Amino acid sequence: MEQNYDFSKIGKQMPYTVPDGFFDKLEENMMNEVKAQPAQKKKATAIRMAIRAAIAIAACIALFLVVKKVLPQDTTTDDFANVELAFNNLSTDDQDYLLEVYQEELLLENDLNY
């Protein structure tokens, strides 16, 4: 089905037409269509949105509880007690060595800060 068209004969005319006043009445026609829709659809949409929001909130709460249970708790108050207990379990030679190294480190930090 091969047809040869001579586009130079067509020119610049539009092949489509629109009824008179179509664009003038377009907004009014659309508003009438929207108003004609039953209110039941709008109500059902609002209910669906409320259900989706409730599900999203429940999912966020569940995620928060799972993350809170999985992640380790803040044990900063027990850290010092644990370090002190570990330090006391060391021999006196090891305790002296750690204190010496720690004091040298403090001196080095003080020298760098000035």
C-alpha cells in the first residue's frame, strides 16, 4: 500500500478542525464533568488516604522499635566502671606501664596544643 504524497501541494493548512467556541467552553465543560462525579468516589479516596497514612505511621513506629532493639544501648555510664575494673585486674607492672604511657601522651598533647 504505497502512496506517494506531494507535500508541496498540501501547503501550510491544518488538516484538523475544532468546533467554534471549543476552547472558550473547555474550562466550563471540565468543571461540569467534575461536579457531575458522584461524591462517593471522593469520600472513598479520602478513606483510602487515611488508611494509607495510618499504615505508614504504624510502619514507622515498628521500624523505630526494631532499630532501637537491634542497636546497642548507650552504656556511657558503665564504660568508666568497666575500664576501672579491667585496670584493677592488671598486674602492677602493667598498671605502671599504662600510667606512664598515658602521662607521656598527655604531655605530647599539651605540647601540640600550645
